[in-house]
Amino acid sequence: MEKFQLGAYLKNVRNSQNLSIHELERRAKESNEGKSVTVSQISKIENGKTDPRFTTLQKIAELLDVPLVFILDGSGGKVDTVTVVSTDEVAQALPEALNREKLLQLLVFCMELSDEQINAILGVAHVLRNFTRSVRHTNDKQK
């Protein structure tokens, strides 16, 4: 299994949003939430020269508007063990989700799909979720 490269992932997200490192730093300075993130920090993280502190990672994820769910290298542990840094909501739902055999199969299958194919699957999932919520809401009203 290939090691997850956090810095490369963040750089790809930033580039996909057409943001320079300087623009990301500017956003950090403009937000009034805690410590800013510097060009130097961002560059070192993206080039794998340093591992960010959790608070720095939170700030960068927030600036890029991506959820803070990263599968990090668990090199000190077992080969098949991963650490998930997440929101409370995801942290509570993930163990249950991973125990659902079909959902785990879907996740493994999706790892081989293109971004367009994954977006199509997400679109279908959104439609199904909204439909299910609508049916539940209608049933609740009828009771």
C-alpha cells in the first residue's frame, strides 16, 4: 500500500482551486480565527519537509474548504492500521460504516474510479438520500 502524502494532497487541492501559496496565506491573515499560516509553513508541508501540527492542518483544511478527514501514515503501528483525523460526526459514524460489508466493498471499488465516475456516484447517493428523507418526512406527517 502506498503511503498517503499529505503535503502532495494539500498542494493538489490548492492547485485545483487555482490558489497560489501567497493567496492561501492572505486568506489565513484575513480570517480572524487564531494563528495565521505562512507561505513558508505551507511550502514545507506541501514538499514533505515538515509535518503540520493539528491546528495548522485544521486551518489549512478550513482555508481550502475541505473536510478534515485524512488517512495518515501509521508507520509506528501495524501495516493495516490507519489513523483517521476527523470531525466528531465522522469519527462516530466511520466504525459503523466500515462494518457494513457492502459499503466497504463500494469504498474499495471507488478507489479505482476516475473523479468523474466518483462524482456521478456521489450524485446518485445525494438523490437517494434526499428521496429517503422526503419519504420519511411524508410518513412522519401522516402518523
